[in-house]
Amino acid sequence: MSTLNEIGKRAKETSFVLGKLSTTDKNAALKKAADKLISESERILEANRLDLEAAEANGVKGSLLDRLTLDNERIESMANGLLELINLEDPVGEVLSMKKRPNDLVIGQKRVPLGVVGIIYEARPNVTVDGFGLCLKTGNAVILKGGKEAINSNIAIIDIIQESLEESGIPRDAVQLIKSTDRQSTTELMKLTEYLDVLIPRGGSGLIKAVVENSTVPVIETGAGNCHVYIDSHADVSKAIPIVVNAKTQRPGVCNAIEHVLIHNDKLEESALEIYKALSEKGVEVRGDERFRAYAKDAVEATEDDWKTEYLDYIISIKTVDSFDEAVSHINAHSTKHSESIITEDYSSAQRFLDEIDSAAVYVNASTRFTDGSEFGFGAEIGISTQKLHARGPMGLKELTSTKYIIYGNGQIRG
Amino acid sequence: MSTLNEIGKRAKETSFVLGKLSTTDKNAALKKAADKLISESERILEANRLDLEAAEANGVKGSLLDRLTLDNERIESMANGLLELINLEDPVGEVLSMKKRPNDLVIGQKRVPLGVVGIIYEARPNVTVDGFGLCLKTGNAVILKGGKEAINSNIAIIDIIQESLEESGIPRDAVQLIKSTDRQSTTELMKLTEYLDVLIPRGGSGLIKAVVENSTVPVIETGAGNCHVYIDSHADVSKAIPIVVNAKTQRPGVCNAIEHVLIHNDKLEESALEIYKALSEKGVEVRGDERFRAYAKDAVEATEDDWKTEYLDYIISIKTVDSFDEAVSHINAHSTKHSESIITEDYSSAQRFLDEIDSAAVYVNASTRFTDGSEFGFGAEIGISTQKLHARGPMGLKELTSTKYIIYGNGQIRG
């Protein structure tokens, strides 16, 4: 039996224990883990220094290096993330419906943990703590496979958490880290159907695509966001401009930032140059089609490739459309079905956009940057699903559960 | 572009039209399709004769031949299935929640169609009609790939349904049949991630396994049922026997029939011989472990392989356990997580069984044969999910939908 099979087997066995834990016990364990991350933070920082030295030696730079870097403040923030979970409602055990059938069978549908969750992610040690906390609160065992650049930090974090679990009387295998950093173990994890109930990739589109294509375990696809704002012929341009600027520049590297603006021809004269100026002032490279550039002469020429591109950077492309229908078709054909917004004062345009755009989150007169668990009021988030099965949009604790039917009989047989 | 890509593209385009249809229009189309299946039944029977001739020439026999065979009564029953859908509530458009956030954004979660559903199934023409009806009612486009033995029947049925859709003013591509009967087209369908939102295999465990292992499209795993009844130390044996007999023999070839009985040692003397006799009288081959055979001396010796086997036949295997915990561990280790039942008069045993058994439907004092959509009151069923993502247990109309977030703003930007 391979190491990964053993990890899977232990996770499955532990999941039965976790599924029976009371909310009180889970919350106490979250508190103990948070406390221990703080009291043992020097162990984490020491391990993190090893990762940082190796990363620098390998030429890792920029945001990847930044995400890998831990300090006392970031460890405190991870610990606080665990403490915040304590106040959230435990979804496990909720009975969604309970009905009596004509034959007196009473059939209820009850929320239960998924069982064993696998998370594959990049070199972000905060996801290690986050994944543990979300899964423990929902009674799931979790197997983590983090980016190899963070391996020492992850090992230290998981050691500390497992020690805290033992102190709480909870099996340490509630969270397991795959310590092997080769691709082979990732491949094996994606085939671990016997033990894994779901696999969640968290990271860039390359990682997500690889998991979707190779996993035989059910996957929740998260993430990629080729998002749009459409400025309708009935738009209030004074609302449109701050929304476009916010959706592009408030944090350009995240999935719910916009990459494209569609402007109805009727509003082009009124808005094009102003939008160009507002974005340029924020350091955004503005690319536009011919009609847009007739007003914003300094804009770069946009090509067909632009409409498909998720820049995740200070770049935007702007297209002119002649009708509402053209805007909807363009978005449905080019978006990654994440978040889109219409700017309009027209009732029918607003309602039709909400109906006809095939994305996880569809907005009227607001920035797409609101698509996340905390802004939606979920308190915590495991990712943003861009698929339609199981969960769509920001996923909170409920999305880490399944249901089972519980049936109370008194001797019923089927005729 | 391959034929299958074209089919996928047309299905996706059509799905946007279907998603906007009113319930009234969908119901009218179901009525017209049902009527036309009856009025054009001779075309179906003629095509079916071709299939039956080919099947007989190829030596197809028994239940496979029976399922392939159509007559006026069976066509009427398929048409009635469509009419019954008319009376069911349309899940599309339901708003599951709508909340105002502190920044005045109003965030709602609305039920929407999945989009494009693929169904891969065996030579059962009734699934062709069923799949069409369930998907139309839920606003989904559907691509069907049926068993090759039924190809002529399926072509005739789909031609008639597509004609009825045209008469109803609905695009005929709402339902498309893959007419190629080779495996290549099945393989292509399983990779059609660009257009398919979900793939549902309906059939035996070989088909389901092949789809789960090869599909890159999200799959809902249905079906296989290695189901158990556990006779607890506190069982009322007078309830246990009819339940065991019903769960095994009322229809042995279906997934919710039981394959195994576990008997607590304390109840063995009271129940073993009686159970053996009751099952034998119904023509069931009873296999038992040593302790069971001490009472039922004519029973066949059960081997380790028996506990893993879904017989789907008049065979059962019976094992003695020494404790409640042993029963639960055995079931969780050997079941396919479909349906299991405990026979007990003890409150704690009942509650613990409902909690600890990791199956889609868990019963107290009732036959497992109730696990299906009509018995659960759903009115229609697309299959029984044995996975934990998206849907678990019998799947009705709601399980053919997804959700989207709709957000009403008035200029909100993120700070």
C-alpha cells in the first residue's frame, strides 16, 4: 500500500470520528489550535526562513515570494481566521426537511460532512491553516497538498495543529499534509477515489485545469475570472466610472477583478474619454476597439485575443457593442462564468441581464469585487466555484457538507 | 469540428433559450410530445421491430431483451411519464434566499437550469423519453447516448419528439441523440467540457465506473447498491423477517434491493432459521457464516467475497455480528453507500445507526426498497446518487438545477 493510500485510509477512518463531534468540541479545538499557532510561532518562522532561503536561491520573486513570507502579524491573522470560525453556525446536523409519506414513513434530509476533502494549492501557508479550520468546523477530514516552496512552513504548521488536536482529544489525522513534494503524489491524490469525497484546487488556472482534466475524484472547480462590466444604453455614467475603476484597480490580481468593459454605442461619446482618463490615472493600460479609440485616441489597439484574456494585472480592454443582446452574447461566449455587472437605470435591461448572463454572480450597478465569502456574509470561504454542480459562487461552510436521507419506519415494506 | 462538438455547441446555444421558457410553455410542449408519441406510435414500434430482430440475431436474451421491447402499453406509459411532469412544480426561478448586506447590496440566490446535461445509458428506450422530459421541465438541453441495441427505437422516438418541439415553437435541439453507436462517440462525450455541464450515467456498475474514470465533465454517480439490513440485539424479529424478505425479493434486480443481512448474535437463535425458511420459500439462495449455518443447516457457506457482492439476483448472504459497532463498521466498509436499514426497538441504536451509517438513505424498521423518487414524493427521478457532491439519494427535478447569485446594487464599490 502506498503512503498516499495509507493517508487516505486514515483520513476516512478519522472522518467517522469527526462527523460525530459536537460543535462545542470542534470550537474548543479551533481555539486551542489558534492559541498554539501563536505560542509556537517561532517554530513556524524558523521553518519559513528555510523556505524563503530556498525560494530566493531559486530566484522566486514578487507576489509568489510575498505570499510565501510569514511574520508574527501574518501568523496572528491565520490564528484569528480560526477564531472567527468559532462564531459561525455549524451546518452539520441541520435537518433541511422532514415529511411524513402516505405510508407513515417519515423521511428527513439531514446535513452531514462530505467526509474526506482534498485541497491542492500553491505556496501559500495561510491556506494550510484555513483549509484545516474550515474542514474541522464542518466535521471533514482533510488532506492537504501545498506548493513545494512552502513545504517547511507547512510541516511546522501542521505539526503544531496536530499537537493541538491531540491536546483536544481529537485524532491528529483530522488534518494530514502530503510531505512529498513531487508531482507523483499529486497525481495519486487525484485518483484516490476510494477515500476522497471531493478535491478542491485553489490556485491559478493552470493548476485548476490540470486537476479538472486528471482527477477521477469529484472536483469543485474554483477560481478563474474573466469578468466584465457592461455599460448599457440606459447607464448612469456617473455610477459606471467609479464601478469600472474599482472593479479593475482595487485589487487587480484577484479573480473577481474585471478584465473587460463593454460600452453601448449610445453611451460611447459620453463615457469613453472619461473612462480612459480615470483608468489611466490609476496606471491601467487601456486597450480599445476602433470606435472606443476614436474618443480615447491614446488607448492601445485591442485584438481578438484580448477578449479571452484574464490579465490579473493593470490592463483592461474595452469593446463597443450595438445592442444589449450583443453584450450578453459576447459575455456568455467569453467569460469564465464568474462575475459580471451591468450599469443601467432601465428596469428591463437589469432584469434581463440577471436572467440571461450565465455566471455565478451577476450584478446590477455594483462592482464585481464583492464576489467573495465575507462580502456575501458567509464569514469564511473555501473558494469561489465557477462550476454548476454542488456549489456555485462563493463557498462557505454549507458548501463543505452533503446531505443524507434519514427514514423513520415502523415495519413498512413495499407493495 | 467533429459532429459531437457541433451537437454540443447547438445544445449550449439552445440551453439559453430553454432557460428563459415559461413553465406554461414547457408544460404545453410536454403535453404535445406525449400526444405525438401516442399518435405516432406505429413509427416507434416499426423501428423497435428492427432493433428486436437485430438483438435476437445477436443472441440477446432475458431482461436485456425485455427492456428493449416496446408495445402500445409501454409507449403509453412513457407518454404518461411526460404528462406526470406537467403537474410537478417547476424548480427554475425559485429564489432560495435574498438578503440585504450592510452596504445595501441585496444578494439573492436563484435556482437556474444546469445548462446542458448528458445522459449515457443502456438499451432502454424509456430512458430516452424520461431524460428528455426531466430536462425540458427543468430548462436544460440534453444530449442522449443510449445503448446501441436500441438505436432504431431511439431515433424514431427522438424524431417524433423533435417534431413535437417544432410544433410547440421550441428549438428541436432541446434534445439531441448521438446516432453513432461506436465507443469513440461515448469517449468524446465524456471530454466535452466546453459544452456539457454534467454527465449522468444510468445503468450497471461497469458503465458507471467507466464514466467516472474517463469523464472530464463533472459526473453524478448513480446506482450501484450493495445494501444491508442489520437485525439489532433489540430487534423485533416479527418486523425483521417481512422487511428482509421484502427488501430482497420484491424486485431483486434493482439497486435498492438488499444483498446482505447482519444479525446480532443475541438474536441469532430466535431469527436465523425463520429467516432462512422465509427466504428459501421465495426461491432465494441463502449463504451464511458458520454461526448462522449452525441454525440454518441447509444454507450455503458464505465466503469473504460474498460481503462485497451486489448479486442483483435471488441470492443473499448473512453474517453474525457481536456488537452494534461491528455491524456499523462492516456496513461502512462494504456498502456502496446507497441504502441500509436497522431493525431495532432501541432508541439509541436507532439514532446511532442513522448518524453513523455513511449511506445516502438510512432506515429504521423499514425496507430499503423505498429509496426512489416516487416513494420519496418527488414525482420523478433522474437516478439515485451515491456520491456526496451536488445530490445524494433519489434525484428529482431540483437536482437538475444549479443556482446563481443575483445582486442588486445602486453604485456600490468595494473599499
